[in-house]
Amino acid sequence: MSLFANHFEVFDLAISFDIDTDILAQRYRNLQRAVHPDKYAHAPDRERRLAMQEATQINEAYHTLKMPLNRGLYLLQLQDINTHDNNIVMDNAFLMAQMELREELADIKQQKQPIDALNRFLSQVEQAQKGLIETLSRQFAQPDYQAAFETVRQLQFFTRLYEEALRLEEDIL
């Protein structure tokens, strides 16, 4: 394995948004076993360092590819699209929906049955995420990278919103 390989090459996968995460996990475990530090305990320093670098590369690649949001961001980066550009104007309807969802989340604590309300909210967010992931699959297959960039940004919002809802659940419980 080359230390200059992209994340897909590390696992011998085609560069695609749609990957088999079971195959990814299996190849991850196999590669981790191959470069495990115990195998290099008595090796020369150079070999131990190389194994450590490979293990780090494998971990980074796996954690990037296993999550659809991270995989989408990585695919855009492979196309030299600046995914950190926050100056892109988002659709006004989406911005309004964001505000409404944030208000809905903020109001959950005051409801009579906050856990029930939170569960409904989490379901709604999960459905939105699922729809966006399906959209990304089509956009990357076409490929329509500009549309995929906008969808990834929406998925980023829903991912953060989901994480905030889970934190609220901890507070309520």
C-alpha cells in the first residue's frame, strides 16, 4: 500500500459514493491485522514507523469512507471542490426550513411529553438524511458535483441537527 494512495485505493474500492460498507469493514479489519504494532514489535525502527503510518492512513481512510457525509465531502475534495467555502449562498427555502427545525428542537423541552416529541423529531431528521443520501448517490453517479456539493451542505446541517437532538435527549433523561 502506498502512503500516497487515496482512501478508495487503500481498500481497493472503486471511487464511488455507493460502496459496500460490509466489504469496507472486512478490508479494514484485514489491513489493520497486517500492520498491527504487535507484528512489528521486534522490527527495526524504520519498519515500525512505516507500519504506524500505514495504520494511521488505514484508520483515516476507514473513518472517512464509512460515513456517507464524510465520503461525500471526500469525493468532492477529490474533484478539487473547496468543501470549506462557507460563502456559498444557500437556497432561501432551505434556510427557512433550518430556522423552523431549530425552533422546533428548542421547543421540545417545554412539551408535555418531551421524549415522544424528540423521538418524532429524530425520525423526521433521519428521514431527511436518508433522502439526502439517496440524492447524493444519484448526483455522484451522474456526476453532478455542484449539485452534490449543495446536497452535502444540507446533509451537514441535518447531521449537526441530529447530534444536537441527541444531546437534548441526554439532557432530558
